[in-house]
Amino acid sequence: MSGLAPASFLSHLKSLYPLGRTSGALPNPWYIVAAVAYSASNKAEAVPEVFQYALQEAKVNKAADAEQFLLAQKIREALFKSGLISGYPRAINSLKTLHEVMPDELREKKIQRNIHASLAEHERVGMNLWRSVYGDTSDGVQKLLDDIYPDMGKPHAMLVVELIADDCHAGYFSRTIGYGFTYGHTEVLSALETSYTLVAALIAGDTPQQIFWHLNGARRGGATLEEVQAVRQISIEVAGRCGISWSDGVPEVPEKLAEEQQ
């Protein structure tokens, strides 16, 4: 393995996430966080090493073929979702390097999202996810996006008739494209794993306001304080290893949600 992602470092990252509360085929999401942090740090070459390490661990633990495929799916989906934050050139480069080492039986052969759903359907999915991530602060965040640039938050003109008919009035890009079409697909990555993905990409991008939003969002999504602290630490250690520095540090995980602090 390269100097960016030696086995000893990946083993350390894996050990940071607390186990015992989660169950299922892949209870430790460390590899999702690490892969996204490398990708968002513009170190696509390290992403396959995270995958190969996690896959070898799964095989040692006698993971079924379906579980191995799910592991590959989760990393691909996390990289795809992270592109809205880190930029799709970085996500594409990471997906390309991952694809080059991916065994044929673990490659994705079909599109995952419902491309036939209406924009109003994506809007509804996005609004539900938006509310779950931002909680009582969701209206304030939406107003900020509307104020700084209407195209970021308000409905696009071509959607007005459709959205009004369905009683959906806000959030064209953020809720429909971001939280609806992109993040709202949770059949592969859960909503909580999606929050972890966003935290990792944001930390690598040194965007403290959004990091704070999504640390809170992960807590609202059901993660414990210790779990979110682990995601934060994994992201910091990967990004730091890639040469990322932070202008004013990385926000700590709040012990209480933003609305509880008011």
C-alpha cells in the first residue's frame, strides 16, 4: 500500500469507530468515511486501497458474496454523493481508480436511482430528508440559501406549476437535486451513512459552517456522540495525511443539538 494509506493506518482508522450498538453485515462504516475523505482531499489513488483493505477484512470474516457486493456499492454510492460537495471531477477520478481494481463480479451494472420519478417526487423525498437533517433549524438554513442566491433555494420557474399543484414551494436545487435525487436515495447508503459521507467531504474542504450543520445532522440521524466524534476524527486524520490544513480548526461535535442550545 502507498504512503497515503498503509495497512497500519487503515487499521487504526477502523479502530476509531465504536462498535457494539450497530448490527448487520457491515456494522463499521469507517471505510465509507475514509474513502470520501481521501477523494475530497483530491487523493483518488488512495480510494482503491481503502476498498481493498475493507474487502480483504470482509473475506477474512467470511462475508457472503452479497455482503462483499454491498461493501463495493456503499463506497461507490458514498463517492457519488460526495461529489456535490467536493466537486464531481474528484468524485469521478475516485470512482475511476476504484473501478480499475474492482473485481468484475463486484462492479455495478445498472443505474441505482429512479430516473423516471417526477421532480415533484424527488422534491418530496428531499424535503423529508432535509427536515430530518436540519431539524428545527431547517427553515433558517433554507432562508439563508434563498437569500444568498434564489436558484440555490427557491423553485425553478419550470417547476412552479408542478410544485404548487403538489403543495411543494421551496428548495429546487438543494431539496430536489441535492437532498432528493442525490442524497435521498438510501437503498445503498442509509440516511445516517449519507450524513457521515457529507461530514467527511466537508471536513476535507475546510467549510466549518457546513461541518457544524452536518455534525448536528448526524446526531439527529441517530448517531451517538461517540460515533460522530469517531467520524470527525477519521476524516481529520485522513485529510491531514493528505496535506489538508484548516484555517480555523474543525468544529467539535456538539453535545447538544443546535436547537437544544437556544
